[in-house]
Amino acid sequence: MWEAFEVEFPGDKLAQLHAGFARGPAMLNADGRGCDMANAAAELTEPDHPARLVIKELKEAQRHRLVTLCRDAGHRPGPNCSPIRYRFLSRAARVSVQNVGNRRAQHAVRAMAEGLITSFRAR
């Protein structure tokens, strides 16, 4: 997902961050089934299943990309750093779309993310 915003807003990390939360939930929740990786992980009953490593590596790569984007957009990392909060928002949107619908989930995530972006940029 973030790659599309890198192309659309080359070099403007803050615009990429805004776009990710303005349009990202709609892109990720298009089928209404939530996060495919979270769904797969929930179905794995064996703690040492090989797919768990694949899921972990993907999630770590996503986390790293978001941490880098936030840092490059001017956010300072810390114990309550914005990337952690953004990841929770993204996950919540992908899971809650089944209960509240795509439009409501997207609106809620956008509003909360914009508040976070503003608060972390103000520091």
C-alpha cells in the first residue's frame, strides 16, 4: 500500500503518511474480510507452525516501513511513538470493518490518524 503513496508523493513523507490514512483503509478493506494475515494467524493452532514466521516477518517489514516513514516525516521515536499508534489504528480498521462497515471504519481511522499526525508534528 505505502508504495503507491511513494509514487504519488515522491520525497514528501508527510504527504505519504496523510495519504496512507486518508485512503489506505479503503484499499485494505475492499473485500470486507479484514486483515488476511491476522485471519491466517488466528487459524493457526500450532505455536511453531512455519506460516507464523512468514507472518511475523511480513509484519516486521510493515512496522519498519512505517517507523521509517514516520521518522522521515519528522516524528521523533519514543516509548509511545506514533508508528505504534498508527499500527494499532490500521489493525483496528481492518478488523472492525466487518462490524461497522468500511465507510465508518475509514472515517474513524482517518480522524484519529490526523489527530496523531498533528500532535506528533507539534512536538
